[in-house]
Amino acid sequence: MPPLLKAAEQEGLTILWACVSACLYKEAEIEVYQAAHDVAKPLDSLTAAEQNAALVGICQKIKKAAANLP
């Protein structure tokens, strides 16, 4: 992760992250970057249908970010 954080800081790399399971993300450097979904609801805490919906939303955010690349 350090190379990605460095690239985000120095080169403007866009970071979108997903909270797969409950964790201490608030104590990590990743907290300042945009999550691709509601981190109050880690993916493993969702029903299968909710996970599918969250993954669709995550994919849409990734596509949007990729479309804004130079």
C-alpha cells in the first residue's frame, strides 16, 4: 500500500477503496481517501443481494474515475 499512497500524494493517483470486513481503517492512512461504498457497512456484513448491489455501485464509481483519466 505505501507505493499507492505515495503515488496518490505525489502523482495524483486516484484511490477508491472498499471495506471488505470490519477493521481499524480510521487508524490507517487510507481513511483520507474516498471509499467506494458506505464503510459503515463492510461487504461481509451484507446479505448476498446487498453485496451484489454494493459491488455494482463500486464498479460504477471505478468506471467513473477511469473515465476521468487523461
